[in-house]
Amino acid sequence: MVEDYTPENQSENDELFEHFAFTADKGQTPLRIDKYLMNFIENATRNKIQAAAKEGNIYVNDVVVKSNYKVKPHDKIRVMFEHPPYEYLLTPENIPLNIVYEDNDLLVVNKEPGMVVHPGHGNYSGTLINALIYHFENLPNNSSNRPGLVHRIDKDTSGLLVIAKNEESMTHLAKQFFDKTSEREYVAIAWGNMEEDEGTIEGSIGRHPKNRLQNTVYTGDDADKGKPAVTHYKVIERLGYVTLVSCKLETGRTHQIRVHMKYIGHTLFNDERYGGERILKGTTFTKYRQFVDNCFKILPRQALHAKSLGFIHPKTGEMMRFDSEIPQDMQACIEKWRSYSNHQDSE
């Protein structure tokens, strides 16, 4: 959230905007702040962080610090600049939308793979929000000042999203997602032949301590390092070295399905961020490696599609359910694995 911020050593006339804010964990070992921030800010370089520190833009517990400051447990860290974050400087863009339903209160869109949902660090244009504010006026802001957005899916995940067109719809729909009464089903291709036909994955999800771009599962005494997350899965089809699986979300954490599936040993196919772009199951034959590489070329993203979506209409009280086709790239990959699996079975 963008907010005016006036630390004690800052004059009232100098308006600063918060770009990033972090609170160090209770188990944080002393670490230079430039190194610490590199682990949490995507696309940031150490030079950029050191330059920000030199300009007096990094605050710890409301005091300006230098780049050699050692972060300690519970430190409140803020990166502040005189301009608002670029993601809030929204520009309408005439980008076509695949609208599957629309009325006066909401719309449901089927997002293409590769489209970022909202502007963020490194992605300031070409997003779903840039398209939405071009096509629709006066969309309500959510709690993060993002017009129309009730929920989100990752850039390389395709599928259904509901967008609120007025404040009443935003409040009503956001509460459904918060209360876990909305219905969301995803279809994924996961590495490996899953042992069980169905099951439930539970484990708190939080930021990975060593890889700033990943989340991970925390359990036991460490569970409080993440937020509770529950995913229900069911096998749709077994395709030899991969499995086509349906995942229903009870919670909606960042990267939830991707993290949970990796946690149970079934990383999503071609999920580069979580290691699924490597051959994780199968043989060592050159012919097989070539086959998998061809599958990666057909589906150059994680094999995940938000297939169906259900919620109660904020005005009518009617249960609305939407379903979408699996996108062509993912379908082609499934067909290729199906053919390979059938050929193996017949030998």
C-alpha cells in the first residue's frame, strides 16, 4: 500500500513513499542490509541497493541506515523514495481481454499464459490491470490499491479470474475468498506417478530462507514462519512419468499449488522457478531426453491452468460457476505424454 511516510528525521514537507517493507524474523542472524534486501527484492542488484542506502532511502526502525548496517531480529525495514512505486502509476493500455462473463457488477476473464496480473517490480506495463483500466472506468481498488482485482494468478499460469466492477462487489467477493467459500479448481501436470489417487496437502507457506524468488513449506515448530495453506488434489490421468492432476484450493497463498506439489515430491512440469524444468523422472535414454525437451518447447511455462471458478453473485445471491478449456499449449503437452505413455505400455 502506498502511504505518505514522515520519519522523525525527515521534514514535514518531504513526501516519501514506501516501496518495500519487511520485518526481520525472530531468528535472523546479523547480516548486512544490502545482502538482506537482495534476498527479498526481485530484480534488485547490490549496486542499486547500495545506491539507495547512499541516498538515505533505507530506514530501519524509522532511522536512516547505511548499506553496512547489520540486520537484527524484529528490525522493521523500509525502502522509501520521493516518487510513488511505478506499479501505482497505472497507464491504460488497449490490450484485448478474453471476457467469458460480464454484468454490471463483475466480469470473469480467462487470462492468457504469460500475462502478468498486476504491475510490479520489473513489470510495469502489459498487465491485466493495464488492460482493465483501459476497458473499464472507475474500477474499485482492493486493499492493495489494485483496481478490480479480487484475487490473482501467476504470470505463466493461465485461467479464470473474477474482477469486481464496484465497491459493493469488491467487498462481497473479497470476503468470499477470505472466508474460503469461493471454489477454485486448477489442472496441472506434475512430475512423477502419484502414489495416491487423491489427498490433501497441508503446510504453512512462507518465503524461502535462501532463494528470494521461491516460497516453501514450513511445518512443526517452524509453521509460524508461513501462513496456513491447504490444497486438495485428485489424479485425473496417469501418463507414465508425469501425472495429470486436479487441485482445489482451500486457501490462496502465493505459488500455493507449485509449492505444495514440490513439497510432496511432484514438482509441476516445466516450473522453472521450482526446478521442474529439469528431467525429474524417467529414463536416461537420449531419446527420452529429446522427447521431454520437445514437451518443454511445446509448453514453455509451468503446467498449471485455473480451470474453474465458483462464487456467490454479490447482488443476486446466485451461485455462479465457470469452467474453461485447458489451453492449447498445455493440451498439446498432455497429448504428447499420453501418446508416449501408451507406446510404452504397448511395448
